[in-house]
Amino acid sequence: MWSIMRLDVPFVLLLALMMTMGMVLGSRRHRRQRNKSNQAQPRRNKCKYFRKGIISDCDPATNMRSVTFQLKKGENCPPTQVYHQSCTTDDGVNNGMGSQSAGSAEMYPTLNASLMEGFSCFTLKIQEVSFDKSINLLEGKAGTVEDNFILSQACKYFKGSWSDCDASTNTRTRELTLKKGDASVCLPKKTITKKCKKPCKYDKGPWSECSESSSQRERQLTLKKGDPNVCNATLTLVKPCRQHVAFTAARTSGGC
């Protein structure tokens, strides 16, 4: 009996080893088949379009306008994508009643489309188009969508230094000169205005105790940042004591 058991133990170990090897080989065979099936699938060609498109003039007959997006990256992709939308009356670009020129629009998120090889068209769901009011054609420079594609490119400027603060308006100005962009579309010069910063900054000390003689308390300010020739080295702030403090002192002195 013991001899039979001794013979069965190696047999069981050999059987377990063969089963393990079979599982490993089967897993490798499955991975190879899966890789082959993935390679057999056609690759997706990603078509990427510029986020900013060109808005055409509003058609009064249909109350519609088109937004054209130019191809940015991709092979075998349509050169443009055109979408149609109803005209709005409060976007500041064109309401169908005036003679303003075409504007630009920006779409969020970036237009990314996947086109399977062998197909010439696809359906793309987009979000609502929002109008970019910061880039517009100069007055009297209307043109076609193709001519006005420069609108989708930003105008870049050299930044001048800030002027001194104007005490009457509490503002300072900076002039920008065109660095890159079509002069027929981009303004050659722009002026930016902003409020002046406080020239003197101070560290604030704690408020003192209320003075019974003046019913006031004080706080010392020490110059932290600023021109010593313009700013005071120290300042003293004074404010009246709170009313309930004086009222409590009066009632206490009256013996109530």
C-alpha cells in the first residue's frame, strides 16, 4: 500500500505541472490572437480643427448664419467643417439688420473627430457656439469666409511701459504696438488703462486701549513698501471708542 502511494505522489505532481503549463500556453495563445485582431482593425484618423471659426453674415431670409472651422491637423480629413445656427440679436456681431462684417466664434471643447479609414463622412455632436467679441473685422473691411480666416489668428502686440499715475483719474496707461498680425484686421496700436496701485503700504499695529479723556483709541502704521521720499515712515490712525463702552462706564460710575 505504501509503495502504491509513493508512486501516486510523483504522478500527481507531474499532472499538476502539465496542467499549469497548459494554462500558460493557452494564455499566450489568447494574447497572440487578441493582438492579431487589434492589428486587423482599421486605424482611426483623428481630425482636429481650429477652435475659432468664422461667422458669416446673417441671412435675413432664413435667419440663419454659418460657422466655418478650418482643418488644423489630420490626414484624409475635410478641409473645413461648416455648421449652421440661428442668428441672435444680442451677440454684438450681426443681428441680420445691420451692415457689420463677419466675426469669429470659438467652440468648446476643441473639435476632435475620429474618422475610420474607408469612410468619407461622419456625424459630429457639438456644443453651443459662443461668440468671441474681442476679435472683429475693422469697420468697412467685410469679406468672404476664406479671406477673413485671419480672424482666427490672434493679434500679438509689443507691450510698452506703464505711465505714471494720473492723480485726477487715479489711472495709468500702457500702449501696445502691433507685433504680429494682418494690419487690415488688427489695430496698429491699442491703449490699456488700469487703476493705480496704492504707492504706500503699511504694517498695521494693534489698537490701543480707549482713552477716558478723549474717548478715542489709536493704531500705529509702519511703512512696509513704498518710496520713503513720498510715503510717511509712520502714521497714526484714530477712531472713537465704541458707544457701549462709554455707556457702561457711565452706569458704573453712577452706582447702578
